[in-house]
Amino acid sequence: MEIWISIAATFAAALSVVFAVRANGKSNTANLEAAKANEIAQAALDHQTRYVPPWDIEWSGGSAFRLVNRGTETEYDVHLKLDWTEEEWSQESIAELQPNASLLFYPVFAWVSGRGATVSWSRTPGGPVETWKSMVPVEREG
């Protein structure tokens, strides 16, 4: 009779091990699924908070305009090219432009020229080059 009790106890222990292994496997699967869900949520958040170019071009009075960094980061290697000129307007390169800082420039518009401008910059020194296109606004009187 004692042998049957030993066999039953051994069977119960083995069954317990099988359930524990299955539960552990399900736990690992659940952890992997949770990690994947976190990656998807992070990608969605990154998409919603996508980097927005910080630039604005505003009239500064007379024939002067300003390229303004409206962002919260310092931008590096800033170049301003006016679409109707052959050369970049820069003093070789503007090394950096702090948040809320501006760059004063004096465009000379030709009768048939457009008013387009292209800004190129890097978010980090020597980093990938970003570009932004806009129009130089019309001067206001008053």
C-alpha cells in the first residue's frame, strides 16, 4: 500500500512540475508580448512628438529680415540660401544658433525673383544635415 502512496505522490509532484513549466513558458510569452507592446507604444509616441524644424523668418524693419530659432535646442552649422541668388548667404558657416536667437540678413530682391529661402543645419555638431524651405515674408509698412 505504501508503494501506491509513493507512486501517487511522485505522480502529483511530476504533474506539479509540468504545470510550473507551462506557467513559466506562458510567463515568458507574456513578457515578450509586453515588450513588443512597449516598442509599439514608444514608436507611436515618437511619431506624435516628431521633430519640427524650429525656424521662422520675420521682417525686422526696413529691408532687414531675421532667421529665428524658435526651438528649444541649439542648432549647428546653420546656412541660409536665398533661392534667387547663386551663392549661399553666410559668413562661411554660422557655427551655432541658440534657442530664440536670430540671424539678421538683408536680401536684395530682383524684379522677377521669387522669395524662397532654404535653411540647412545640423541638430548636433557634425551631425546629419536637415533642411527647411520657406518664403521670405513681404515687408510691411507702418
